[in-house]
Amino acid sequence: MTTRPALPREQANLLASIDRTTSVRVRIAGLHAADSPRLGGEDLDHVRALAEVEEPLPPIVVHRSTMRVIDGMHRLRAAELRGDDTIEVQFSDESEELTFALAVECNVRNGLPLSLRDRKAAAERITAVCPQWSDRSIAACTGLSAKTVAAIRGRVAPDRTSDPAGRIGRDGKVRPLDIAEGRTRAAQVIRARPDASIREIAGAAGVSMATAHDVRARLRRGEDPVPARGRKAQEDRAPEDQTPRRGGSTPVVVDSDTGSILQNLKKDPSLRFSDAGRDLLRWLDTHLATPQDAGVIRNAPLHCTSLIAVLARVQAQVWRDFAEQLEQREHHTA
């Protein structure tokens, strides 16, 4: 019987397993090659480019108990190419079962990007090994959309007979796949404890606070706690897996930190040490907006708000076009 690895309390705990505060020099001969998500193996051109970099490269990440590389095989090969005997290492104490998922997330967030084909294959493997992970948890790990992960899940386990009763989201909470079951439990809690707070109802029933609030409102109106669509069929995903759709736009992973992504790009040698790469980084630096910029928008004069809103929507469409062009390019080269 195969033991399913448990999801950390939060998805971010995968990266938190890496000791970023300490790095040590380790003999290269004592390291084992990574269980890499790169289907085509290492990129030799990238290895040669790294070998020529004179500045110190970031430490590689190694699983402490097995000494297997989790992230940094290109840096390791570059060190070997230079004839180095040792390399700077940061250790991870993550469980051995989750080191592949950690490797995927590390590669998605920094260094040479994984191809679309690599990320889909990684999602397929993680979905098969960890069916209790929600679509959005796997999406955040692999850099795919929740919709793509859901489609992969459908191919990996089409009969769904072995699916767990609920899925663990990025916040570590278990949410039922059958919304009727969770809503029915919430209704039972409310009837038994009419003075209970929304937080107490959600915790006792194992549903989100939004669901608990909706169930209580329905009961007060004399309605069934389960919407009609929820009574007809089980939902294919947990509530937090539902990605908002706007028009025909492609769903994306919406929890990415643009500041962190930009910092990771700035560390990429292929960008840092080429004129075109530096031009791109400077351009991104001056064209990216962040949620923290909302304060600037709030200061706009009232009579200008509609024009600024139009400008924002036009720019959003331009960025969507950029994203589609990049994804098409990636798809054609995968």
C-alpha cells in the first residue's frame, strides 16, 4: 500500500523547508543528481554560460538526508566544468516524498524556466502521487493554471473512485469535493448552535467562512442550504480551486508575487550578463504595477477616474497579448 505524502500546513512551507540563513561548502563528489523535472535534462549552453560567470552564483539546494540535489543542477554542472571540487549548498529537510514537488517549485520561481511540457509532466506526477492536493495548490507549485491542472487530473484518474473526500488547499485547509456534504454539515451546526459565529460554523463544518455565511443567509430566508447546481452533482474541485473567468481570457496562477519574480529574473545570468537581457530587466522595472501601487490610483482626481480606468484596461489587454505571445512561443518550443 502506497503512503500518500501529506501537504504541509501551507503551500509556502515547501520553500520554507530550505535553510536560507546558512550555506556551506560541500564536496561535489558527495552529491547525487537531482530527480529533475526537466524532461530533456540539463541545457549545456546554459551550463557553459554559468561556467563563465565570474561572480558567485546562488547556492544550490540539497536534500540533507539523501544529499540529492533539489535545485541547481545547472550550477553544479558549471562548477564541475570549471574544475571545482566544492560548491555552496543550502540544505532542505523536507520529507523525501515531497522533494520532487519542491524541485518543481524552485525551478518555476527562479533560474532557467521549465518548459510548458516540463510543467505539465510535473503536474501529472504530483497529481498522481498527491491526489489530496487541490488544483490550485498544484498550480501554484508548477506555474500552471488551476484549469490546466484539473484537466490533467481528469486524465490521470478519470474514474475518480480513489479520490479523497476533500482536497487540501494552499492554506492547509481541507475542503470537501462534494459541496452538498459541507453545506449540509454547516446547516446542522447552525441549527444546533444558532448563536455560533461564522468562524465557529466554518471550523465545525469544515467549510470556508464564505460558505458558512451563505448557508446561514439561506436558512434565514427559508431556502435550501445547498444551491440547485450543488444538489445535481458533486463539484469537480474544492471551492478554492475555482478560478474566476473573465470573457475568453486564459486562467492564470494569480497568487504570484511580481516583485519576487522580477528579483529572480534579475538573478538569471542569461539576463544579467547580456545587453538584451539587461534592457529587458530595465524595461520590466519601469512597466510593472504592483498591488502596492493602488495608493497612487486612489489619489486620482474624481473627474479623471474613468479615463484612467480605460487606460488600465487597455494596458491590461496589451499585457494579456504579451502573455499569449510568450505562451505560444513556449508551446512551440516545448
